[in-house]
Amino acid sequence: MSALKDRLRADLTTAIKSRDEIRSSTVRMLLSAITNAEVAGKTAVQLSDEDIIAVLSTEAKKRREAATAFADGGRAEMAAKERAELVVIEDYLPTQLSVDEIVGIVTAAVEQTGSAGQGMKAMGKVMGVVQPQVKGKADGNVVAAEVRRQLAG
């Protein structure tokens, strides 16, 4: 059994008892997404905490994109709801890396792979080294942008 899934279930009960609408609806949605991921294949599986973090990261990304889309479309109340859900989801994700930490990881990966000066053709090689270090801890778009910046420079 997953400790993170147990924590989500316990937090759902607490949120319902305290009548916290945003937290209870968001945690319910997260548990549903986890269950869907568990039964998505040919056979049902129990997700590990690492797998659950991947599901939560996907849900967080959806909220970020939806909040931006709603804000751009002039629907401030819907954007605010998405941001509120994102705050709840981020409670369950590992602490996100700062920009400086991402820059350091990418710099080390470029040096490790000897990709400095090779341009964009080295992107896959560098991302292959960086990805396991930042998985669930940083937005992939931010990481990819930093890799591009360092390889282009």
C-alpha cells in the first residue's frame, strides 16, 4: 500500500469534516486519477509513491495550463479555481527545485555528457541525464528551456 495514497485518503476525510470544499474536491479528483491510472492497463496494479507523484505532477501541469488559458480568456474566477486546486496538489508533491538548482543540474549534465558547444543535437543526451534528477520536482518545460539555453550558448 502507498503511504502517499493513505495520506490522501486521510486528508480527504479531514477536509470533508472541516467542510473545506476546494481541498475535498481536489483530493477526491486526485484519488480518482490515481485509481484510473491503477486500472488503465490490462491488469490492475498498485501504484508506488513514485508512480503516484507522476500522476500528481500531470494533474498539477493540467491546472497550470488551465489557469493560464482561463486567465488569457478573461475568465478570472475559473483561473482562480484552477490555481486553488494547484496549491492543494502541490502539498503532495516533492518540494520544487529553484531556478538556480535547475541551472546547476543542467550545467553538470552538459559537462558530464561533454555536450558543450554541440548545439541542439545534444539535447536528448543532456535531457536523458537531467530527467531522472528532476522528475516530479520541476516543470519539464522549464528544464527543457534551460537545456536549450545552455546548449545554444
